[in-house]
Amino acid sequence: MINKDDQFWHDLNEREEEWSYEKMEFDKKAHYYDGFDKGFVKGLSEIRTESVKKIQ
């Protein structure tokens, strides 16, 4: 039979594992979107540069 203290620590460990998995997934998505945004901005700046060169 599990006493209350053991059950508390067992539940806490399970919640920490779930949190670490969720944080890992969030970090992967944040890294992906950050890279996408940087690439998008870089692409826009290159298009603008080429447009200005064509006008001049």
C-alpha cells in the first residue's frame, strides 16, 4: 500500500515529466517559427533590394 507521501512524490514526478515533454514540444515549435520568420524577413529585404536596383 502506498502512503500519502509516496503518492504525492509519484504524482509530482509524473507531472514534471509531462511538463518537460510539453516544454520540449513548445521549444521545437518556437524554434521552427523563429527560423521561418527570420527567413521570411530576409526574403522580403532581398526582394526590396532587387526592386530598388531595377527601378534605378
